[in-house]
Amino acid sequence: MNRTISRAGTLIAAICFLGFSVSCDDDEPPLPDNALTFSASSAGLGDDDNEAEITLNASRPVASPVAVTLSLTTEGVAYGEHFTTVPAAQGSTLVVTIPANASSVSFKVVREADVFLEGDESITFVIVDADDPVVIGGTAQVVLSFSSIVSEGAELTLNGILGAESGASAGNSVFVDLSENVQVPVARTSWDLGFYNGDDFRVIINYASGATAVMVDKTDLSQVTAADIDPDVLVAGLGQGTLDIIDDPHGDLDNTVIAAVSETDSENKVYVINRVGGHGGIGPVEDLVKVRILRNDDGYTVQYAAINESEFATADISKGDTHNFEFFSFEEGKVSVEPAHDKWDFVWTWSMYFTGAPGNYIPYGFSDLVFVNHHGGTQAAEVMATGGVTYDGFGEDNLAGVTFEEGRSTIGSGWRVTSPADQAGVKTDRFYLIKDAAGNVYKLRFVSFHPGDGGTRGKPVIEYALVKKG
Amino acid sequence: MKRTLIVILLLVSFTLRAQDSLQTFALEEVVVTGQFEPQSLRQSVYQVRTINAEMIDARSATTIRDVLNTELGIHFSNDLVLGTSDISIMGMSGQNVKILLDGVPLVDRDATRESLSQIDMNMVERVEIVEGPLSVVYGSDALAGVINIITRKGGRKENTLGVRVRIQEESAGTAYKPFHGEGTHNENVAVDWQGSYWYAGGGITRNTFGGLRGHSVGRQREWLPKEQWLGNGMVGFARNRVNVWYRLNIVDESLSSPGAANANTGFATDQEYITRRFTHQFHTDWDISDRWTFNSVASFQDYSRRTMTTLFNVNSGERFLSPDPGSQDRSAFTSTTFRGTFLHRVSDNVSLQPGIDINWNEGAGDRMDKRRSIGDYAAFISAEIKPVHFLTIRPGVRMIYNTVYDAPPLIPSLNVKARLSPVLDLRAAYARGFRAPALRELYFYFFDSSHSIVGNPNLEAEYSDSFSLSLSSHTKAPDTFLETTTLGLFYNRFDNMIALGVSPDNSGINTYINVAKYKTTGATLTQSFTHNQLNASVGIAAIGVYNELSGEAPSLPELMWTPEVNTSVAYRFPKAGTKLSGYYKFTGKRSVYEYTEDDSYHLASREAFHWVDIMAQQRIARYLDLTVGVRNLLNVTRLQNTSMDTNGAHSTGGPVPMSFGRSFVVALNFQLN
């Protein structure tokens, strides 16, 4: 009897032990290294510019500030005489600090006034030390040349994350210049209107915020109220809306929501704009904005106000010659968005785009779109990695059969899969060629962009290499 | 771990005496679900279906699905992405079905009844299914019905020790690797002991499925690999008029979802869904006097589910935890419940059952805004009145106070059973059912580029009115010939159902609202008979579910009907110690109207299918049985589906995955006493 009890007891104890032991073995693998690298190994400070910004990127945000020590070695220039840095260097050492909760830090190299150089001078920065938990990663050195450069290639992690938003709704549009190894992240809701600097008088609404617009058949802004429109007409995305409330998804300026601005003021109607949308809804009706745009000599005048206001504000926008568009925000006035037209090749961004069957297209908000700088003269081609063609093997000789497209959407959404979830990731069966306005041809591939391919949403990784110098 | 288990298996298997596991059970089965006290199926005012241990053994079931999927009106669906399955009963999905383990509601994190696939079949004595609401006693969620899983309880004779050991191997289609890898592998050892007053038992099971690539490519698996460790232990004390027992059930489940390797980097993102479940229960049965009885069950459940995302380098074999902030997720729920009932026999003709039911649930994670809790306090009373000997009337009512939402004030029910003749019973029932808003529906919070969803703390309960009628005849001939015929009719009307809709405050945000209506109705006719060594049953059913588009398009039919037929046959050769059994179910074409983009209505159908299992049990030694069989003999895999909704992220179109295909089963069962 007692033996029976003890036998049963032992067995039950063993069972309970097994039951609990399986529930404790959470063998968790380590996190990958938080590696610190320069975003590219070469950078240029051209004659047109007085300063260059150099960025160090960690793989992920740091919990507390991390000090990074860099050594600088000069070639043909001297600190204080020809250039300084911000923050300032101490001898041949420069210390920068990654702030808490950030994953990158930048410093500036500033050319002293009235310094003229040959162009073959340079400074080499090397990461020599980084506080825990950051470790020194692959691209630990950058050479800054005192001239424009034509990059031989690099791997860049685009910084799409503005704050703490999820990667699929990344807050930045990132403009990329391959030949200079430069990326420029810009908050994608930081602007409302773009005024074309070319010959035509065209105005775009913000594709990257999901803005929509509708015309009101009136020319007096003060006479327009919410009663003049049906707010539901402005709803776009997730199956709703029509293409005529957004600009042409391919960036054709002959097909914008806002008609060409006429010389004759009476032909310029009022438009009502929903500033942020794309998810099948709009904000409160009273936040809609009414605008009317007129010509002003060789520029524009914009009148704008919240929809139910009787007073309106006015701003004059003159055409410039360095950028594709002059950008304007209803809150901030003139704002800087795109780099100069010859300083970027493509932009990676969330954007209003389209979906559906041919003949039945509807507007749809897309994450991770890539638009080529077609107004600036950049062209692109898609190359399928089939029949022995590979990204690694692709060289100048292979360019013979390639046709470059002039449009904006050659890359578009075609480089990645987002659903079904088990197939999400970059498409590895293709890569792209980018021919910039100077004639440089780069091959470009998307390395990762999504947990489904081992990447991070909102921080796509691209790799590119010079195929032919222009 | 595996080695330890095998050592235990060997130790216990040689020390004990045999019992014949092929013995029959009594025909007058006793049921407990919803009853005042355990009583025979025939006496129950509810129409109850039971699946007993003999049927579970005969089918060599490793999941509850293996025994329920040929039942009339019961369907299972698969979510291949999450590796889970859900049940529907009489046209209603899992969130309207209450899953009980010895009367204790099992926690599920979501609308689907994942808990059903986390039950160790080796510890199950019996499964009881009651269709229609049992909301007076069991509260929320019991709209479509209740599935009560009754576990094995201790030994039968004083001072005995029993041991059961099982080793089962099953292929997945034609893919199979012994004990590990492709196929299903189930190993169990369980003991029970009965002393003079004390009794105890426990068991442990490994239940694993190796996954199957199916239509996936590379590292990915269409059917996700699963590893379950299931443990239980119990101890009880019974003396005189008191019986108390404590039981702990442990579930440790890991589902793996290997990702595709990125050719650029060599990295693949793998996910593992790790579920842990500790269910503690304490039961008290006390016969206070001839007129008073007290029953209670207190339980505490601790549930967690973790999504662990790792980055695996297929070239180097290195594995890292994914640093992506959204990729690691943990949801944790606890549930504390107490249900206590008195049974007072006022006279021979009148009994009263007053009771209280307290549920306190807490949860965090799973896209909820923060840790939230909800308390539900209910009192209920039922009466059983027998004005004349052939008539039983049972009215009942439940009153509820809930800490979060405005609970329905009164939940009534009325059941009547009349013995029309010595062989004929009529049962009629009306019941109101309800489903309380889940924590997730109250406090959901999820925003990204394509979702803007918030919970709605102002939700009300869904409710239903349920009517049923059944007529059963039982005839028993002198030579153990028993025939039962049952005709059943049901009609359920659901209102205030919670659906995802556009927020009235902001058209850009979706939220949960009480909006939808639904109906189900149907008829079943079943006949079963037992003659000498033959057991057989046949049933037909027609089940109609509401066409949700019929409201806006009156030209469309209001109900969409699906026919079903099932049959089972078992024959025993007592001298040879052999039992052969076969199970068949036909599920008819299921059609649903859908709204198409060009403003028309499209009738989409999922094709009909036939499901067949055949099994043979053979006693090969005094205490050892061998079972071999084929599940899904007709190799049903993916069902054609003509839905045109195939483009969206949550589309319902495309083939419906039913099974990975025909599988072959071999099992060895020791049963010693």
C-alpha cells in the first residue's frame, strides 16, 4: 500500500517536473550585433557646396547615449585653415554621440570661406571606438573628397522612419542620389502643394500624404464653404475613391487634379483639399482646405484658407531654376522637400498610387513605392535575372540591349511583394538600372525591406554599383 | 526529453496487470453538462450528444477534431498562416461555442477556438455536446452550443493502480518519418491510483506534427510543424458525503513557421508561436443532506502566447532574435472563475438549483491598448418541476452584473421534456443566449498603413433566441437489440452581433459595432442501433445559415442550405479480440452570395466532399492492443471554391484547405490495472 502510494507519488512528481521543465526552456537566441557604419565609404564636397554632412548609422536605436570616436587623416588640407567640423575635432580625433533612442548621428565638414582647392584633397574618417552596446561594423571608414564624386557603389540603408511609427506607414520620403552616396529623408506630410518650375504652370498635391482634391465651380474663395462639396467624394484608398481626385499616379503633369493655372484669373477655380488620407477616410470636414491658384508674372499666387473661413491668406511663389518644384505648406509657407533636380535619382516613399484591373483603376495608398526623378531627366530600366544575367555579373557590355524608360514608375511597387504574408519580401529575380541626368549608369538592387526577407520595414536596404560613368 | 519519456514508458509498462480496453461501456450513458446532477441521456431535458472513451480509442484520436469531424453540423476550418483551426456548430463559428474542461471555460485569445486543438485526447473520458444556448448556467459564448470535455478521474476499485501507455504514429499523406519529423507522433503515459479515501492520477503526452511543405516552396510549410507537451495531474479525496479534487492541466505548444530565405542576404525570418496554458481546477461535491447538495468549481487559468521572430542565416546557420520592434509579441491572459450551485429537492416533484457564477478575466498584449480586466458576476436559478410523472419542466433565469459593459438584464430559458409513451420522448426548448464583448473587441488598438482599428468600450452583448424541438424513440428488444431514432428541429435568431464597421466619429477609423443580424435553422434525423456485436448509426441533416446580403437584396434567398449525411459502423469479434469500424460523412456544397465590384451578386460555392475513416483494433496480448487505420481515405485536400474575392489581403477566395491528405495510423495501447 505504502509502496504503491510512493510509486504513484514519484511518478506524478516526475510528470509535474516534466510539465514544468518544458515550460521554462525559452531558449532565446541573441540579438544581432548593433553595428555602426558609415552610410557609404566615399562622399564629396563639390565646388557648389560649403558643407558636407556625414552620417553614421547603427543597426537599431540605442537606449542611452553612445559616444563614438573617429580619427581623421587629412590629405592636402589642414583643420582650421581649409575646413572645420561640427562638432569640432580635437587634434586628429572627433567624438560624436548617438542620442538616446536614435540610431544615427551626423557631423558636418565645413569649408572655410574663400578657400580654393585643386579637387584632389581629401579627409579620411575612421571609426576607432564606440561605446557599448554598439560595435564597429563593416563600412568603418569614409573618404571625403573636396570635389563632386561619382560613387563606385555602396550599400545604403534608407532611413524611412520619422519617429516611432510602424514601418509600413514610414513617415519619411527618402530621396537618393547614387553618384554622391547621399540620402535625404523628408517628412512626407511636410508639404501640401508643389509648384512646377518648368515652362508649364502646374501645381501638384501631396502624393506622399494621401491628399485628395475636388474642384468647386466658383472663383471667389471667400464664397466657398463645406456646403459646396460632398466630403465623401474626397475619400480614397482601401477600395474607395476615383482617380480624378488625385494627381496622375505616374507623375504626368498634364493630368493633375488642379487644372493648369491660366493667365485668365476667372478660369482658375477653387479646389478643396483633404490633406492627409489614403486609408478609406478623411479627417474632420472643418479641417479641409480651400485653395485657388493664380498666375503672378512668371510665378504663382496661392490663396488658401480652412474651408469654412471667410478670410483667406495669400502667398506668392516665384519659379526657381534649381529644383523641379517649389514646395509649399499651408502652415509653414515655403518648405524644402526635394533636393535640387540634379541631386537625386529616385525617391522611396509611401504614396498614393492605384490598383485594380485595367480600365477599372482606383486610388490606393502604397507603402515602399520607388519613383524615379523623371522631371530631372533620370531614366530607369528593369532587368530580369534570367538566362545567365545576374546582378553581380552585369557590366557595361550588357547595356547594349537595354531600353531605358523615361517615366516615373518603372520601379514603382514592382520590386517587392507585401502580400500574401508568407511571400513578402524583395523580389530577387530582378534588378534595376538607373541612368542619371549626367549619363552615369548604376545597377541597383533592393536587398531587403520587410521581416519576410529578414529586413526591417521602413528601413529598406539598397545596393548599387557604377556600370558606366557618364 | 524524449529519452526520459521512453524510460518512464518502459518502467511503468512492465510492472502492472492487464485490463481489457475493448470492454464495452454501458448503453445508458450518464451525462453531466447542464444537468442538476449526473443522469442518463434519456432523462436529460437537453438533447446531448456524447463521444465516449471507447469511440475515442476506436478512432485513435490525437485531437478532438479526429472524433468530431464526422459529426452532423460540426465543421472545422484551417488557418494555414497561423497553423490553427476553428470549429463551427450548426452554422455558427467558434466564438459562439463554449469550450469547457470539466465544466470550466477555457481561455482563448481570439475569436477562434484554438483551445480545442490543445486538449490531450489521452486524458479524455468523454466529450458532451449540447446544441443551443446553455447561457443560464454557463453564461457568455454558449450561443451555438457547449462542448464539455470530461477528463478521466482516478481508479474504480479501492487500492488499485492503473497505467495506460500509448505510442501512435501517423503519416501526413505519404510523408512520414518515425517518431520525429513528418507525420503525427503521439506518445502518452498515464497513471491513476485509488486508495481508501484518496485518489490521484496524472499523465504526460507528447503530440507532435512534423509539418508539410504542401504547396509552399523552399523552407516554407503549408501545414506548420507543431510540438505539444501536454501534462496533467490530479488528486482527490472522497469520504462519506464529500468529494473534493484538484486538477492541473498544462499545455506547452510550439508552432513553427519557417520563412523564405532572402537570396540577397541569406537571411530568413522564422516565427515561432509559443503557447503556454496552466489550468488549475478545484471541485467540491457535497451531499449535505437528502434534500440538499452543493457543487462548486473554482479555477484559475494562466494563458500566454508568444510570437518569437528570429533571423536565420541559411548559409552560416546563425540565428538571431529579430530586433524589429513589431516582431516580438506576447499576449497573456488570466481567468479566475468560481461557480457554485446548490440543489434543493423541495419535494419529489420539485427541485431548485440556485447558483452563482463569477468570472474575472485579465489580459494584455494581442494589440490591446494596455492591460485590461473585466469582471462578470452572475446569479442564476433553475427549477425542475414534474407536475405529472411523464412531464419535466425546467425554467431558468440568469442575472448578470458586468464591470465593463451593460450586461443583458435577464437571460431566461425554458426546457420541457415529455415522455409521450414508454418509447417516445419529446423535448422542446426556448433559450436566450448571449455573447459578451471580448476584451479584444472592447480595447483593440491597431494602426498601421492599411489598418486603423480601435476597440469600442460601449459595446453591448450579442444575443440570440433559440428554439428547438426533438422527438426520440428508444426501442429495446429482448436480445440486446436497441434502436434509437431522433428527429430534431432548431431555429436560432441572432441580433446585435458585433462586426467591424466604420466609426461614427471618424470615417477614417474602423471599430466594433453592434450591427449584424443572423439566423440559422435546420433539421436532423438520426438513427442508431445496436445488435449483438454490431453498432451502427446513420444521420441526415439540412442546415440553413443566413444570407447576409438578403437584407439589401430581397430577391436573394434568406437562407443558404447545406445538406449533410453521416454514418458509422462498428463490428466486434469478441473471440478474436478484433473490432472494425468505419466513419463517413458527406458535407454538401456550401454556397454564399458575395457582392462584386461591378455592383452585382455572385453565388460562390465551396465544393461538396466525402470524408471516410476506417479503423481496426486488435488485441495482441492480454494488455496490449494494436490499432491500424486510414484517416481521410478519399484523400480530401483542398476544396474548390468559386469565390471571386481573391485579391485582397483578407480574401476568402481560393481553394479551401481541408487536410494534408490521407494518413495511415498505427498505434499500440497498453492498458493495465
